Amino acid sequence: SAVISQKPSRDICQRGTSLTIQCQVDSQVTMMFWYRQQPGQSLTLIATANQGSEATYESGFVIDKFPISRPNLTFSTLTVSNMSPEDSSIYLCSVEESQALFGPGTRLTVL
Amino acid sequence: GENVEQHPSTLSVQEGDSAVIKCTYSDSASNYFPWYKQELGKGPQLIIDIRSNVGEKKDQRIAVTLNKTAKHFSLHITETQPEDSAVYFCAASFYNQGGKLIFGQGTELSVKP
């Protein structure tokens, strides 16, 4: 099964700044997704990262706030823009081949 | 859209006992049902999954059952060990749509030695 890594593993940021999270997969995958897990909560899908085209966002999430890139079949980035304390969450990259797998997550704290 | 309900929210068992976590889903088109274990500070780890053409699947001490008619599925952990203590999430998706997992609220399992 695919091995997924994320950078950074954690970060503490000031409000108003932006952070870009990287997701790297050790094999080519068709489907890549970004999820958010707010403190003590379950996981919510942010968007589907489409290779070579614009990401598909779920209700409540917009491109200006969470721009996503997917330049190839093994890599994607999620940017959290103009951060506020409410953006403090774990951000998770996921891939789906025969199974739905998750990366280790990026724990973001916004002060 | 799909909605997944998970119960209980917390579960405490003695080491060696069995633990059962139940989920219900609303969309009869859902056909993929994974279970994840999440330890503190880590990402969700897939522990078992089942597809709608199967009623039961087992992997050592872990089993999942699916009742498509009633639209519910359950995780069974036998002979629990302290290292089973974690938060467990169920999820459902219409696989051919490419993921879009809808998650339950999570169950915090505590196994007391």
C-alpha cells in the first residue's frame, strides 16, 4: 500500500499569515484528498486535489482560503491562507487506490 | 448527502474483554466502509475495511460486520489489550466516486489493564 508523508508535521503561526503543507506519496495515485480535523473532532473533507486541474471543494471551503496544487500523481500542497485561530486543526492528506489511506497529518496552531 | 452516526462516543473495557462500536449510514448507495484507529498525535490508521458485497470480514482480533438492509456496520475487537486504547472512526463512501469519505464522530476506547 502507498506510504504518505507530510511536511511540516506541526507548526505554530501568527494570525494573518499563510502556511503551505506538502503531501508526498511513494507511488502514483489517481485520487488525493485533503481533510481537516478540528480539536477533538472528526474528519471533514476539504477538497479533492485533481491532477492538472483545479481542485474540487466541498461545501464550506473555498479556493481563496485553501488553495491546492496537484502538479503530478505523487505530490500535492494545501495552503491555509490568512490564518485565524479558528484554523487551528490537524490537516490530513489522503489517497485512495484499493483502500483509503491517510498521511500522518500536520498539526497547525494559529496564535 | 451521506450522514454517518457512530456510537458510543466513549467505551471502557477490561483487558481481555470484547469491544463493539456501531455505525449507521444514510445513503444506500454507499459501498465502502473503512475503520480507522487514531492514536494521540498521529494520523488515522486503516485497520479494516469492508465493501458492500461482503457481510463480514475478519483480521485476527478485529472483525467488521455489515448489514446493508439496516444500513449499519460494526467493529468488533476481541481479547482487547491496553495498546488498543485509541480513538476509532468509522466512515462511509460511494467508492466509485473517488473517496469522499464521510466520518462518524469517533469512539474513544479505553482498555484497562
